[in-house]
Amino acid sequence: MLIVIPQFVDRERELKYLRKLYEKREFSLVVIYGRRRLGKTALIKEFLKGKRDAMFC
């Protein structure tokens, strides 16, 4: 039996940018776009871990 554990990889640059904007404590609008199945939702979920958040899809 093979167990696959999903990992969040190769998005450190994007996470760093989102954290930088978040720490400014001023309004910012960030648009995340791209082709299907590239991990846009996973990026948002990873960024929001441990934060009070509301996410609408």
C-alpha cells in the first residue's frame, strides 16, 4: 500500500511576498491567477494557516 502525503513545495517566494504585504497592516489587493492545477488555492491555504481569515471561492 502506498501512502501519498501532500507537500507544499516550491512556493517560498510567493509566501514571502504575501507575508510581507500582510505585515504592512494596510489595505492591499492581491490577485492570484494562473492555469488550472498549479496550486493557487494551496498557496492561499498555506498562507492563511494560523491567521484569522475568511476565504471565499
